[in-house]
Amino acid sequence: MAKSNLRLCVLASGSKGNSIYIESAGARVLIDAGLSGKELLARLDSIAVDPDTLDAIIITHDHRDHTSGAGVMARRYRLPIYTGYGTIKASEQLWGKVEEIQEIQAGALFSINDLEFYPFSTPHDAAEPMAFIFRAGDKKGGIATDLGFVTRLVRESLKSCDLLVLESNHDEQMLMDGPYPWHLKQRVKSRMGHLSNVECAGLLDDINHDGLKGVVLAHLSEVNNDPQVAFQSVTKNMKTKLPPEVGLSLSWQNRAGKMLSAQV
Ligand SMILES: [Zn+2]
Ligand SMILES: [Zn+2]
């Protein structure tokens, strides 16, 4: 039997734009497309992926940092957009005319070629926010950013993944001492906002296991966090140890991160 594999690369991450490329033997998908079409093409080019080989775009929620380039990419490369009804309604004006939009529902599996997706709801101040796990053969990946806190559903869904992309949005002290106005600080901290580095460490402890192959810290705030701070804070606050060969990897706003593979 052919060995299954799953590869994943965070093309951009942060409040100015998010997109994650995932790939199996039979499918190539973008999860979120929150950069300009031009910038998305540059990021794909930087990891040597031809945009003509993409199969679909999946959107997690309607915030602009996840949606802004989806319409343009869908039109230019004839890609279907998969997302929830609330996200479609909130984004259709921004996207303009798109040939194919597939409505998906939290809790209902769907497939794109050999990639099977399971969307699940997240607590976040958007119309219909979702996170995803996905499988190709015996490999499993999970992506969860833009969530105010870790629900039991989020924690259970993300167990036993080979590859993970988890939100590590802010350092709580930097947020409180930083320049954001009070209402924005409250929004970020709230149960409908974003996960802190310490909360990310707690989540990672709960879902850590021997089969883990790679973890990316994502959606880092440029104002209330710093890659080194996030890395150290997550490492220091974890009570469990990641498998020895698993390095925590970082993601960036202005360039693509490392390509991770679920095959050893
Ligand atoms: Zn976001
Ligand atoms: Zn958001």
C-alpha cells in the first residue's frame, strides 16, 4: 500500500493576513486566504507550489485577515470555496462573483479528493467560526487559531494529530502593558478573542502524544507578542515534553514558515 503523507506550511500568520497550505497525495488546499492575490502567489512560489495545482480554498471565519484574497484566487484558478453559511453571508460582497461556493457545517465531514476534513466550532467573535482537523490515510492534521479559550470540543478534536497549527496570539503581560486601547485589550483577552501563549501551552499539554511530528505556533500578535517570547513562553509553561524529534516551529506575517511533513 502506498504510504500516506500530509504536508503543511503556514504561508502567513497574524492579524494582517493568514493562509495555510496543506497537501496530501491527491489534494492541495489553502486554509484561509487573507492576503492579496499577488502576495498569496508570492508565498506559494516561495515554497514551489504552482497555484494551478490547487484544488480548493477553505475559510475558517469571516474576519478580513482570513478572507481578503479568497475571491480573487477562486476566480483566477477556478477554485471552490468551502465555508459555513454565516461566513458566506458575511463575505460574499467582499469576494464578488465566485463560481462555486460549498456550504459546510461544523460537525459534518467533507472530502476534497483524498483529504477528509472535520470542521468544528470555535469560540470567537465572528459569524460562524470553525477550526479543522483533516486526514489523508492514517495521517492527521489539526489547525486551530482565532479562539478565545479551549473548549472541550476543541481539545478532544485535536487529540492524536501528527501535525498541529495552534494559536499562540499574545503574551498577557505585553498585552496589558501595550498600546492597545482598553476595549481592544478586553476583546483579545475575552472568551471570544484569542489564545495567549500560556493557554497555548496548556492546550499543547492536553493533546501532546508520542506520535506528534510537528507543531507550529500561529497567529502571533506583532504588537502583543514576539516570536522568541512565544517560543520560550510555550516551552516554559508546558508540563509535558514534546517527542524529542519534534521542534516547535514558528510562523510569520511577512513570509512562509517551514514545510512540515507527517512522514518520518
Ligand atoms: Zn485572525
Ligand atoms: Zn478572527
